[in-house]
Amino acid sequence: MGIQIKILIVDDHPVTRKMLRQILKQLSFDDIREAVDGDMAMEILGDEDINLMFTDLNMPKVTGMELIQKIREKAEHRELPVIVVSGEGDYDMVLKAMQTGADSFIVKPFAPKTVIEKIAQVLSRRAK
């Protein structure tokens, strides 16, 4: 039986979603939802009790930054742990994501070990 945390992966690239899903499955996370953009993510967040979210920054319609802002504006999602997964890893972008409300940042391409470490950091920080 897997770990009982419901995870949402938001990314317009199917390959990134698949890679993250595979890593999460290896870590025994079984309850995984996927969204191709911020609009779809907001629908899922409205319908389901998500415990952790991964999001890309560059997506059509609603960007990752806009998605994080929308989430942080809603009381029911204010404490949702958010990990950004992006190819844009320069200091200014990471800083802006963190200031917007991201809990952590993973630069693409990423190793499974990085994903494990970030999940542990974010969940332990949110548990306090």
C-alpha cells in the first residue's frame, strides 16, 4: 500500500508529468492527479483534497506563477505545499517563485534523489 498523500502534477509537457509520476510511484505515492495547465489545476483543487502540488512555470493560459498566486489567495489552499519544477533555474526566477508562495524549487532536468529530498523538506516544514 502506498503513502496516503494526494499529489497534483501541473505541467504542459507529458514527458515531465510521466517522469515525475514514475519517481513518485517508486516512492510509494499512488494517489496522483495530473493537469496540463493552471486552469485545469484549479478545477482539480476545487474538487479534490490535494496534499502536495508540483507545478511548471511556463504553461499556456495560466502560468505557474499565476497558479501559485491564485492558490495562496484562497484560504483553503494557503497551506498547500507547492514545489516548482522548471527549466528556468536562474536566481531571479527561483527568488520570484519563492516570493510568490512556492515552498521549493527543482530545476529540470532533475534526479529522483532531488525530488525525494524536496518532498521531505517541504512536508516536514509544513508539518511544524
